[in-house]
Amino acid sequence: MKPKAPQDKTRAYPSSRAKPGTKAKARTEARQRGEMTFNWHCPKHGMSVFSTAGAGTCRQCVAQAQRAMRERRKAEIATNH
């Protein structure tokens, strides 16, 4: 049996997976320029705005998670009263 050839699992930017370290490099460069945001490819939303601070999550993903959390809290409060 012939062994499989190794394959590169990363795809070229701006696909859903960029090479490891390229997003961190873009974030660091934006910080050095004094910018608060930078554009990057989000797997869920496509090209989107990312913050140079925080966990490095797409701003649209953060807003979506916050909306979902508020809705869960509202539903919990409504069922307790």
C-alpha cells in the first residue's frame, strides 16, 4: 500500500481558512499604525471588520452573540415571573 502524500490544509486568503499567523500579523500591523480595527475574512460573514483588541472575533459575530444572549435572558426572566 502506497502512503498518502502530505497535503497543505490551509487555503489561500480570503477563503474560510488563511495560513496560520496571517490574521495575527494583520492585527499587529493595524495596532502599530494606531488603528482600532482591520478588515479580515470571517467564515460566517465574509469580509468583515475585526477589532485590534479583544479575542479577535468578527464584530458581526460579537453582535450576534450579544443579541442571542439578551434574548435568552429575556426568555428566562419571562418564565420566572
